[in-house]
Amino acid sequence: MAIAVEENRIPTQRTQRIAEAAKRARTALLEAQRPDGHWCYEFEADCTIPAEYVLFLRYLGERRPEIETKIAIYLRSRQEDHGGWPLYPGGDLDISCTVKVYYALKLMGDDPDAPHMRRAREALLARGGAARANVFTRIALAVFGQLPWRGVPFMPPEIMLLPRWFFFHIDKVAYWSRCVMVPLFVIYAHKARAVNPDGVGVRELFTVDPEKERDYFPVRSVLNRLILWVERAARPLEGLIPSFIRRRALAKAEAWFVPRCNEGGIGAIFPAMVNACMALDLLGYPPDGEVAARARKALDDLVIEHDESAYCQPCVSPVWDTGLACLALLEEGRNTNRSEIGRALNWLEARQLTDEPGDWRNNHSNLTGGGWAFQYENDYYPDLDDTAVVAWAMHRSMDRERFEPAINRAADWLAGMQSRNGGLAAFDSDNTHYTLNEIPFADHGALLDPPTSDVTARCVSLFSQLGRECDARTLSRAVEFLRSEQETDGSWFGRWGSNHIYGTWSVLSALENVRTEDVGDMVGRGAAWLKSIRHADGGWGESNDSYLDPNRSSADDPSTPSQTAWAMLGLMAAGEADSDEVRRGAEYLMATQGEDGSWTDEFFNAPGFPRVFYLLYHGYAKFFPLWALARYRNHLHEASNRG
């Protein structure tokens, strides 16, 4: 009898510890809720963004000494042992990022002979120098007069006049590409030149005089070589373009991007916003006028200032943060957190986009709106991932009936945005013109927005829970897409979170409510993969290096709170809540919980664009571990009650 009592006490004690950890995490999450009900955590990218902000200031001839001092501290603190700056902590030197950071520091007064600058310069030159930087960096260098304009792709504004049936059209690329490119057409047409009041340059970063450099465009493929030939033939003819055609093209570019310069900035993303501010200046918009002032404020609002340092965010994530926080709180206690969840969902409901203009309508003119954007304001670009998460949270809430119209609008819009292959993408449908990745501008390989497993999975989660008969075929096609995307090892690629752990959690969570006969062995294989990569400390971790080499092992990657939570949630969705792996994961989370009840991810936890641009969602470590612990606690309670 004594032995039996002791055996029963152990799981009870574990349940109590988990419940206490979840309670502390809940308190920390609720303390971060804004008065109007929403959440918005810091959103950090690599050092390219704050460096570009400094370059933008000098483009205009401006100085902001106080904020620049803090940005310089931030940039210096993130230099790695290899001498340069990576795209994520612990990553290899990235030439483009390092060039921009070096230039920004020099513009802010750092001595090029200082040890940190010398190390960066030597590391860059050893890797081929600034001529090997990507297109975006070379455009910035051209604007500052550091390399000739022939060192950047040929981007005349007449591109705006091309018909939709042509090989290239702006509607054929992703929303972020459109928002970046159209203002760039204006910048290119004017051959913009930075004020750069001190005349600071970085010619020392080139191994060959940039005027004599002949290899700005390494050939990537046969098609890329052909397009380069066409471009080289067309470039000398730019001067022959009649002035009336140039005026018409610039007017069309202006008519396209100016209406999108709303309170959140064009596309609500930093690179596009910088280009728009520069283009508005070139087009003669007064800086204190309504349009230019609004665009500039949206840019400046991205700066995060701390006591000692400062950086610039790539964008903000209030809708995403709020939707995920609601899902975590719903798991922690639908009734207990009803008031807080209700305020958050009310805030979200008011931001659903229904009749607003949007680029997605170009291919879906008869589809009724119903999506949500990622940011505070980005009306032209609602995204499917946010929409599925918000509608999912509304459906699970105790006030579901009140939100039923919004949920149905969201589901109808998502179903209408399904691509022909059954998958769903972030912002568009059938954005799969892969040959466009061969144009010189697309050296980053992120020109398009094709369907992905993680976004499709979020939509499957919603459709399967709603159980609407009208979604049956949409759901079936989406599940088949997920089946086709499963890797041979059982995992799924994570396009919008790092990496296979995120993708596999997304899909396993989605398949939880799909009929077993429709799922087959997908769940078992995915769960087995998650189990196989658990670390000795009980947690899970996968570096962004996995985007560079998908076959590399994550065994030596450090465990992180967010990735551990994703793995636990995926395993529990797969019916593995009683597994040793889930128990050990919970132990890891409890051991790493901070005194304030939350967690911190020390490593970047998402790609903006794999291999090119990475992100740190500061909120992920706040709500995902809570979500995982709360679900595990609920399972233990249910198991105890059954026993």
C-alpha cells in the first residue's frame, strides 16, 4: 500500500509543479498585455536593419547623435569572432551585412583603424570584398557613390508599363518584392545620390577598384546567363527612352506606391519603407507634407531604444503576437482568462479586413475579404497565417458565437486563397513563377511567395476544427499537399519558423483533428522524428544553419524554450503526451523558466527569408512554453481523473 501511495504521489507532485510554472508564465504574459487588450513584443532582425537606418539618415544628410550612439553600441556588441556580422547569432560572416554595418559605424564616427573596424575590413577583403555583396547592398553603395550604377541590376521604371502576360510583371512576385521594387524603380531612374555631408566612403572594402570591377553578377544558371545578356544589351539604350514614356512610367510607379504609404508604412516592412521615403524625396514630396511625414514616422516608429543601446525592427507583430497569446491563454484556462482573452479578441475583431483594397484582389476579384494583417496597419496585405490563427482563437473562445461572422468570413477568404497545388501561402495564391528567381535582382532567392507547409497547416487547423461541409474539399486538398511536403525523415520544412521543429509542430497540430484514415502514417513518422532529435538536457533546438545544410544534425545545437515548446505541442497533438520525451521537455522548461515567470530565446527563432534574413520573435518564448506546459498539465489532470 505504501508503495502504491508513493507511486501516485510522484505524478501528482509533477502536475503541481507544472501547474505552478504555467501559473507564473500566465502572470508574466498578462503583465505584458496592453491596456486595449493586445500584445506586441519586440521583433529583432540582424544588424543590416539598424545599419540601413543609419545609412538612410545620412542619405538625407541628417544626424541623430543620441540614438546613433546607442545604435553604434548595439552594432559593435554583435560583431562575431570571425570579424564580421552574421545573419543570426553564431552564424558565419555575411558579406552584405558586414559591409553595411562597417559603413554605418564609419558614418557614425568609428575610426577605420580601430581594432573592430580593422578586423571587419580584413575579414571582408579575405572573402572577396564589397563587390561580392548582394543586390540590395550594392544599390546602397551606388546611392552613396561607392560603385557605379552598372553594378546594380537594370531597373528602369518602364517595368511598370509591362503587360501582365509578359515574362515579368510586379503582380507575379511576392508582396514584399513589389513593395521594395516599385520605389526602387524611382530611385534607379533618378540615380539617387546621398547627401552624405561628411563625404564618408568605403572604397577600402573593395579588392578591385569598383569602377574597374567586371564581375558584379556571378552567373547562377543558364537562364540567368541569358537574362544577363539581355540586360547588358538593354542597359545602354536607357538614354534613348522618350521622356514622355519615362514620365508615364514614373507616374505609374508613384500612383502604385503612394497610396500604400499608410500609417504603417508601405507594406509595413522596413526595406520597402526606406525605399518609399527616398522615392518620395526624389519625386519632390515636401518632408513636412502629409504623405512624406507619414511615411517617415512609420519608419522612425520601428526604432527600439533601451537604456544603453538601440536598434531598428524590420516591422511589428501585434496581430500575430495577440493571436498566439490568446491560444496560449485558452489552453491555460478558457474560463479563468475569459476577460483578458475577450479584450484581446475584441481588439482583433476590429482589425479584420473586409472591403479594403488589396493586391490579393488582382487574382481574386470576386472573393470577399476577411483576413488580418500581421502589423497594426497593412490593409493591402492581409496574410493567411495570421488570419487562421486569429479565427482559430475566436473559435476556441467561450464567446465563439459572438465571433461567428468574423470566423466565417476568415474561413471563406482562406478557402478562396488556396493555390492550385492544394497548399496555402502567406499572402498570395499560385505565386510560383520560379523562373523569376533567375533575374539579376533576385540573387537573394526570395522573390516569390509559394505555398508552404506551415501556413497550410495553420489553415488545416482551422478548417478541421470548424467542420464546415463547404470546406471539405479544401481541407482534403490541403492535407494532400502536406503529405507531399513531408520529408523522408518524417519532418516538415519550416518556412516561417526555425526550422523543421517549427514545421513539424505546425503540421502535427493541424492533423490532430483530421480523420485518421486521411492522415495515414504522417503523424507517426513526424512524431518519431521529433523524438529522435531530443537533446540530452530534455529540450529541443535547431540552429538556422539547418537552412544552409538540411542534412546536418542538430545534436550539438543548443536547446531553446520556443523550440522545446513546439516539439512538446507537436508530440502531444500526435497522441504522445505520456511519452518520456514530453515529460523531459516539461522538466527542461521548468528548469529554464526565469524569475519573472517567462523565458528568453537567446537565438533567432525564425527566417524572414531562409538563407538570407532571420528574425527573433521576442514573444515566442513568452507564450509558446506557457501553451505547452498548460496542455501537458491539462493532460495530466485528465489522466488523473480517468484513473
